[in-house]
Amino acid sequence: MKNKPDPKDIKKHSVNLGGHKTSISLENIFWDQIKNLAADRGVTVNQLLTEIDLDRTGNLSSAARVFVLENVRNKTENKSK
């Protein structure tokens, strides 16, 4: 039986942001949500991270976490209406 990865573990992921190769370090739980949000929007992870990158003021990892949290908050607020 294979153990499920710990959601708190941080992993480095290679990404391509608008033709620029770089990496992003995120906890598994945030990476999984980035993948889900990209799929929900019909875009690739690289395309979603490029959008996040263009709008960020801090580092990419922090911007990605904030993006995920804002989406979770928006879903929660919409459900309570």
C-alpha cells in the first residue's frame, strides 16, 4: 500500500512562465489546489502560474498561496449567500 504524500511537505516544481523556465516550491496541498484550479479554468498549470506571476508583488510561491486562499475564500463566501 502506497502512503499518500503529506500535504505539508514542500516540493520544488519546474515550471515555464511565458517561455521562462523557473521553479516554485510549494506545499503539496497548495500544489494540488493549483492543479485543480487550472483544470477548472481549462488552462495548464503553467498558464495559471503565468497569470499569477504577472499579477504578483512578492515571490511566486507566496503569490500562488495567496491565489489559492483567495479562491477558497471566494467559494466559501459564495456558498453562504
